[in-house]
Amino acid sequence: MDKKGFTLTELLAVIVILGIIMTIGIRSVYSINHAARKKLLATKIEEIETAAIKYGQEHTFTSDNCNSVTFKDSEGKTQTFDATFCIKDITVQTLIDSKDFETKEKNNKVLNPVTNNPLNEEEVFIYKKNNRVYAILTNKYKILDET
């Protein structure tokens, strides 16, 4: 008897090989997606800081002692800002309310694209040094490292 077709062993081997290929493909797609979301987060943080600079240029600075403001940089080192004038206690929500930052997300929420946590209550530190306005999201490096 001459039967044409595949044996059970051959079919199982093909299924195992396809499973391995799919696993590799799914992992690659996931890592590419995660990298794209991290880049989107970095871009969103830059947009927030740019909006904060605009906010700082439009509003009068309060004369606080800004030398005591410290942040941890991307390497975990503490950085102290030496500025004469600054605005403290500004949140992303304040920038949205002042129309300096626009969001297209629901309910005026600014979401972290990696973790989906809202960024609205994150503080932005705006300071003036050498007649230029600068801004930094205070938890910028912590947010970027968590992803």
C-alpha cells in the first residue's frame, strides 16, 4: 500500500519549529513596542519642559532661595541648582490649566505611555539663570528609569 501524507512525527516537528519561530517573533515585536513607548515618553517629557519654559517666560518669577533645590540625575548623583529666581510647586496640571501645554488624551490627563500612570501631578521646577529660563520635570530620571 502506497500512502501519501505526513507522519505524526513530521507534523509535530513542524509545529514545534513554528512555535519557536513565533516565540522569537513575539519577543521581538514586544521589545520594539517597548522601545517606541520609551521614546514617546521621553518626547512627552521634553514637551512638558518646553511648555514649562513658556510658562516661566510669561509669568513673573518669585524671588525664592533656589539654591536649596536638588534633583537626582540619570546617574543617581544629587544636583543642586544655583539660580537666583525660580518658580516652585508647578505641576503638569497647572501647565494644562494655563493653556501652555495641550493634551489630546481623555479628561486632560497626561499619561505615561509605558506604565499608563498619569503625569498630571508631577512637579516641574522652573528657574532663571543668566537671563534664560529653564525647566525640568523633578522626577524626570526616576520616571524614565522605571520604564
